[in-house]
Amino acid sequence: MWKAQRGHQSIRHFEPCLDASCVWHEYKTNRMYNNRWYPTVEQLPEGDLFILGGSTTGTKYNRAEINSASYEFWPPRSDAPIPMPFLVETLPYNLYPFVFLLPNGNLFIFASKKSMIFDYHNNRIVKKLPDMPGVPRSYPLTGGAVMLPLDPENDYNVEILVCGGSKEPKNNSPADDTCGRINLGDEDPSWEMDTFVHKRLMPDGVILLDGTVLWVNGCQRGWAGYNRRNFDPTFDPIIYDGTLEHGKRWTTGLADTDIARMYHSVALTLPDGRVWIAGSNNVDPPNITAEYPTEFRVEYFSPPYLFQTRTRPLLSHVPRVVTYNQTFEVLINLGEFKGQNPEIKVGLLRQGFSTHSMHMSQRYVYLRHTVAADMQSIQIEAPPKPTIFPPGSGYLVVLCNGIPSTGVEMFVEKNIEDLQIP
Ligand SMILES: [Cu+2]
């Protein structure tokens, strides 16, 4: 049986397969320069990975002696990790910084309350942004962050949403009940504060197939970590629609769960439009009889768009791989909406990967398109460049009056040959 090596510097590869032969490959010699416990990884347009921050050893929260205040690339682009003073300025609550690749090729980087636009090509801060009001938002005072869907209609203007967190690393610390949203397209971006409906730390924010954001998991008191640090679980899912005006963005009153999902919970949007929710373990060693037990049950959340009586659009003949800026055709069946001039949108979702309320490399991009006169096919333009959607897979979705089709996996590559199908 495969046993993982010590993980602080490990790079592990997993090759998907259709049989039972899949194994993890561990690289003992090829490894990161720095020990990194709780770093962030973001996919880059060049096809490699940006790895940022963390601490050199496991800890309740970061401190100067163990701070991995640097970044590096995988595969390596430099001979050594590159120092990042921002990760010193944001101590001690700066593990798992929020990082998003921006359409202009820079990175948005957020830790604690601070954020900046960073040019990783030239190791240069492009712009420092104002502090976000309220509590720190990074581990172990864990909030969540989402880059709202990118849309060619507004020239891929970027807005970032950061929600929740906790006041201090104490058992009785109240979770935060606010979200902040910053428009990076503004000349002087500032945080517009909004409610998070109620207090929540360790939330999971996932982009649904229709471009809205579902928040699940978490709790109302304490901080992130093992052994009696998380209390008062939040059971209700809430949905944020970033296209609506302030005060009208939240949908509440959805079906509650009765499972506490706090530290080490995860959530992921599925191609069929549901959300897969799993985990929770805030006891070490795992214990299924604890007050908040180690949780082995999986749940599926079905968003309101799956309960509409209207016909769900059908999508077929999606190409397996397209190149940037390529125009391609898919077939659609709009059911009773055919001929009624419905609003058609096309989206491409990359769910990214989820841990500790982080949804690294998650993004959603609307695609330019033209619906055929007979409403049975759509000409779609692939994302124009890799800074908008880095190379790799996503789920293509057609929305008809806001109701999404099932997502169909499609790869976007610089060259068709880049996708090696075994
Ligand atoms: Cu952990």
C-alpha cells in the first residue's frame, strides 16, 4: 500500500485513469524549495503553477521564525524561492493566502486584511489595495474568497468577493458576518461591505453552473484547527448573485443540512449542477463519537435551478478540446423555449480544488456566442487568451433563461496537440 512521504516539500502527481491502475507518484528529489505547510497554489496562463506562502512546519498560526514568506513555481522557474515581504506584513494570520489570476496577467493576492495586485513576471507590486474592514480573513481566522464570473460584456472586469472569518484565535471568538467586494476595474478600488447573512467562519464558496456563488459549511464561533476550536455549526446554504444590486444578492431559506461540517470540510460543484459536500474533522485523532464527530457521510446539494419546472436545456456535440479564440459549434435543444427568444448565455466553469475553505484556481468565464436562427446550435468563441482561462479543462454550460444545461467537459489549450489523450 502506498504511504505518503512527509508532505512539507512534496510534489505529488496523479494521473487519472479509467481502470483501477491510478496511483500517486511522489517526487523525492524534485520538490519545492521551501517547506510549505498551508500554502496556496494557482494555475498560471503559461500552464505551470504559482506556489505561495505557508509555514515551514505545522502550527496553530504563522509566526516570523517559521514563515515561508516567499513564492516559487512548479516546475521551478528560479534557482531559489523568491522572497515576498507582503507575507511578513500580514503575519500572523496569513496562511492559505487568496490568489486569483487576473485577465491582465497579474495576480490578486490577499492575506489577513491586506491585498495587492502583483506582477509575478517581474516580482513587482503593481498596486496596493486598501485594507478590508473587519476581522482578518486568512487561516486560522478562516474566511473564503471567490473571483466573480468574468464576462466579455464588461471586458472581463474583475470583482473579488471575500466573506466571513473570525476575530481572534480563541474558542469564544465570534465569527464575522460580513462580506467585502472589491472592483479591480475602478481607478481607486475600495471594499464595498455587505452582509454574510449571519456569522460564519470556514465557509466554502463554490461557483454554481449559473454563475452564482453557493456558501456552505463552517461555524459561528471559534477558529480553524483541531480539538475544541470550532463551535456552533452553520447548517444553512446561502446563495450570492453578484449580478444583482446591493441588498438583493442573497438567497436564503434553502434546505438546511443537519450535519456539522466545520474544520476539514470541502465542497465542489458537479457537472450535473449539484454540489458535492464532504468532510469535517476537528478532532485528532479522528473520532466518530466526539461532540462534533469525524464525518464520513457525503451530501449532495441541489440548487434551486434544478427544481424549476421549465425544461433544462440539452447540450451536445461539445468538442473535447479547443484552442484559445477558436470558434466552435455545439448543438442545443431548448425544448419549449425554442422560438420564444429566450436569454441564452454560455459559461465555462473550472471548479479548482478545495481544502481549508480555499478553492484554488476556481473560476467561471462567460463566452461570446451566436445562436443559430433555428435555435438548434450555437457558435461559441473559446476564451480569447490563457490569462482569462488557463490551459486545461472546464465544464461548458449553456444557460437558457438562467437554467443551466449539464456541464460538459472541454479542454482549452494553446495547441490542440497539447492535450495528450492516452
Ligand atoms: Cu488542516
